Amino acid sequence: MSLLYAKNLPQGSSNYVKAVAIVGAGGQIGKLIAEALVKTGKHDVTAITRQGSTNEIPQGVTAAVVDYNDETSLVSALKGKEFLIITLSLSAPTDTHSKLVRAAAEAGVTYVIANAYGVDVYGKEGLRKDLPVGEKIVSNIRHAEETGLTWFAFFTGPWYEYSLTVGPELLGFDLKTRTATFYDDGTTAVNFSTLPQIARAVAALLSLKKFPADEDDVSVTLSQFANGPVYVSSFHLSQRDVLESLKRVTKTRDSEWRITYESTEERYKEGMRLIAEGKLEGFGKSLFARAFYPNGDGTYEDVNKLLGLPEEDLDGATLAAIDSSIRT
């Protein structure tokens, strides 16, 4: 437990996070996180938005327009903020994260959630070395630490809805043709998270007290998670588990699905070859194949109970994913 207690904070200091800035509030995961934060009613949420952005930010969030090439602009937008949440897409310039972290430190921000939200490249050395983004994610975390910020990084496994519906390059399922490619024998299980569960987890973390009130306070606090990974999960599933859910939801039988098999090792190598050729689909193919190696790299113990996260219904999540893919 932290040696710092709320009773030792300067008079008038709050033991809760109030002023929050979020990068990527118009994006896929950032929007849900921003909405979850607003829903708690505990925070003033500001979206750090680049000049010229056409993304809509959620209701209840204030926009601060910045120029990422002007550190003064970033520092000004982050002044008075206590917590910075970074959500960046793969297409973001590689130095964006470091620019944000430097500006946050200069502006006096205390806490930062580094951009991760995926498989455990922090705790699993093999994933970190084998995946194209692994070293970069950990480097970004280390940079936050070096600047003196208190950091957190959410590791969530693959996003369940995205994994299931984007295409067979990821989880191996093609819902339109009812075909599936099982990696090895399809029985290796990994952790997945739904997007709403990730958003709930971030909001739950920021809703915690910063520090225990005193030596007798055993409640969960933000300080317990400081400078470490935060593991969140919705389900621990194999591809066969996913297929069973799909069959229940779509009311189909085994005979209506065509299953093929592919070695995870060969699929990983193929994904890396595609990346070398500049083909984007190689990224997803290599990531998922590597996560499903039968060595346990895709599995971790989550902190759901500490954060008070709900248990989710697998078939409900599968149905929501299918419905979402139909609407888009």
C-alpha cells in the first residue's frame, strides 16, 4: 500500500480526480471512454483536438483545439488538467505520444494513461519482441515514467467486437460466408474485452480515491494501480468458444459452417511478410496469430473485481457485434 495518505495532502486538496483531458475523444475507443467519464458526473472532461479535425466529440465534453507541432499549444491546453488519457490510432504520427507526454509534464499534469488497450506487450516479452508495435508501446510507457508522470496502461486483449466482425484476417471468422480459420486446433483461449468494458474500466479507475484516507483505510485506490499495467477482460475464449456463441446467436448448426485450420506460426510469418510488403492486413494477421500461440501469451489475470466491473454475457456481446457490423 502507498505510504501517502489523504490525511497528509495539503489542506484543500481533493482526494479525487476532477480535471481530465482525453486525446482521441472522437475515435472508436476514445469516444466511449469520454462518454463513460461524463456519465459518472465526477469529472470535467476536455477533448484535445487537432486543428482541422472533423470528428465529433461526445456531449458534455469541452474541446481544446491544438497544433501538435507547437508544444506551447499543447501545454496551454493541458494546463490545469490533472489526468491525461491518450488514445491514438495506428495511423497517428509516431512522435505524437511523446509530444503529448512532454507537454503534460510541462503543464503540471500528474497522471497519464499511455496508449495501449490491446494484448499484453508489457508483461509478455515474446509479444513485445514479436509484434511490430510492442517495443513502441513499452517505450512510450517508459517515456512517461522518465518525465515524472504517474502512469497507467490498460491491457485488454483484442477488442471482441472488432475482432469478430472486421474480417477473417483477425479472429479468423467471415460472418458473411460462414467460414472460419482455426489457429492450430482452435482450442487455445485468450482474453478479450468489449469496447464498453474498456470504457467502464477507465471510468472506474478515475472514480477511485487517489490515496487511502489513513493507515486503516483498505478501500481500493488509484495509488494501488500507479506506475503499472491495468489488466481488464470481458471473456477468456478460444475460437471454438466463439463459434459456439455464433451458432447460438445465428441459430445455425455445425454443418452450416466451413472450418479450415492453419498453424499459428505460419500465419504469424505470413502476416509479417505482408507487413514487409507494406500491406496493412498483415498487422492484424500477425498480431492475432501471435496472440494465439499455445504458450499462454494471450492470457492474464484481470483486475475486474477490484474495479467493480460487471460480468458480461458472451452471446449478448456476439449479437451486439453482429448488429453493429450490419449497421455500418
